Amino acid sequence: MIRLGDHRLIHIAKTAVRKGHEVTHFTSTFRHTSKKQRFSEDRTLEVEPGYRIEYVKSKGYTKNISLKRISAHADFADKLVASFAGRDLPDVIFISMPPLSSAEKVILWANENGVPVITDIIDPWPDSFIKDVPTSLKPLSKLFIRPFYKKLRFILDQSTVVTSISNGYLDWAKENCSTIRKTECFYPAFDFASIQDSMDKHRKTEQRDENVLRVIYVGSLGSSYDLPAIVQAAEIMNRKYPGKTEFIVAGSGPQKEIVEEYAGRLQNLECRGWISDEELMRQYYLSDLGLIQHKNNLTQTVTYKLFSYLSAGLPILNSLQSEMADIVRENKVGFNNANGDVEGLVANIERFLDDRELLNRYKEKCTGVDARKGGFRGRIWKDAGSVCRCGG
């Protein structure tokens, strides 16, 4: 059984199927997050009527920043296009970018066969590559990736439409290519009704302690997330308000040891590791606030976590300085603090700890933004076309 998860492309594909379209979703057998092969050969998975996934056998890699990863992306691109042979032409191709190699090869193929392409930007690569390179190597790395900007301009120029998860990414795309034909922003989508049904189910079976303010972080414990700020905030709140707060951190990654070290000596901090979808909904129900704390990262503008928390009715504690900060502020669904500002994060938590009426008002705002009335949740996704042909 393959767990599809909540990836953007999966949501888009399933939405297209609900609209009556047929979707063939291409991806690699290699899974980036686990660095393992899903299958040892090409495989077809029938997800539901009208939606199947074609797994293309391609090489893997062990490090995110490596020549092997670039080689693996090129290998996937070649084998992906080769797998199109003998198939009926699609009405439209929807491709997630990065990686650039597969987007470039697919667009070349589409041009030869007269098929329109929608390119969806989920990460501003290669700019996002530069941020993870050590400072001493940045000049050399910029020289190394210069050819990828040529690929990027070609992809953006040749796409029929360029979409993205944020307006900030679209601005970035326009800065890199002035000849983009059409752009459209669609924020990440979650099944709001299903999440609220889960909240209602747990409301009937779970007992909440209303005297404790519960703050949750769910997601990667990777290097770009400010886990040190979160655990330091937990330490301060534990000292100032013993027994009044709980911090839950769920996820895995290289910073897990930091969280576990603090959890070992703090009464109000718990490190959960990876949790199931069902347990995620339970933890959401038991929690009051959702944490989105990033280190200084200029390439990210909007995260999936924002909309996941909002769908569960959790006000946001955000440090990402981007259009996401504007969403949080303008819609009054949480508070922002500067990157690495532990005191600012603590102050925002205290605002909710001291004022339960404020907390309840913000919770209502999170779930009360109606897409039919023009709220920001209404811009999460629209039907992209007849066939989503390709994705990374």
C-alpha cells in the first residue's frame, strides 16, 4: 500500500478527477524524503477510477546537495519522456517544478507534439539551492548553477501558463523571465470539510484541559526550521508559567536531537516523532496554537502548514517574513514574530495565555473564512485542465 500523503500535486489530480477528467500522474520510484526506492522497476498504481500513478524507475541519491542528485534528476527526465512513447496525446500537461530537468524535457516533448503545459512552481530553484550552500562555497556554487538559470528561463518562457503556491514565487518567476505568457496563484489546498469532521469526532471522545494552553509544531525537523526558537520558548514558558502550557513537536529530521534534549528536562515539552494522519487530527483537536517558525529563509513565501493549521482552527505563530505574514496579519488568524526572535514568540504566546476570549475569537476566524465569500481559502485551487500528465 503506497501512502500518497498531502502533496499539492495529489490534491490537484484528485480535484481534476472529481471534475470528471482522467489523470495520469508520472513520478519517480525514488522517494526524496526517505532516500529509498518505492519499487525496483516501473510500476502502475490505480488510485481510483480516472486516476492512476505511473512510477518511472530512475536513480536515487543520498544527499540533497550533490552531483548525484543532479544526475538522478536528469536520469528521471530522460526515462520520463521515454515512457510517453506509444501513449495517446494528453489534452494538457501539468508539471511541478523543480526539478528543472524533467520540466525542460517535458516542455520540449510537448512543443513537438502541440500539447499545452502548465508549470507549477513549488520551490524557487536554483535560488533555493544557494541558501543551503556554506558561505565559503557560495561564489563557486553560483558559477556552477549558472546553466540552470538558462533552463529556468526556457521553462518559464515556453509554458502556456505558470502557476504557483504564492504570489511571491510568481514575482520571482517574472524577475527571471519577462516573457511569461500568463500567471496565476493558487494557495495550497486541504480538505476543510474532512478535517472539520475529524475535529467533531474527537470533540465527542477526547477531553481537553482548558486550563492549559497547548502549542503544536508538526512537520520536518530540518535545518531551515527554527526548532531552537521553539524549544527555548517552551523553556521560558515552563519557567514563567509552570503547568500552564504544553508544547508538542511532531516530525523527524536532523534537529530531532535538539528537541529531545530539551524535552528530557522540560515538563511542558514533548517530542512525538512521526505521527499518523489520524493521530495528527487528534493532536490538532487537543491543541490551541500552530507554530510556523523558520530561520531566515528568503526563498519561501507560503507554506502548506499554514493552511493545515487553519483548517483545524489553530491560530498561527509565524516567523516567515513574506506574504504569509501578510495573510496572518490581514486576516487576523495569528501573530507574527521576527526570525529567531524568541522573546517575540513568547510575547505572542502570552497574549493568548492571558486572554482566552482573544484565543477563541482567533480560532473562529481560522475556520470562518468562507471561500464562497471571497476569503483567501477560496484561492487555493481551480481546475487546471483535462489531463494532469506529469509531476515530480
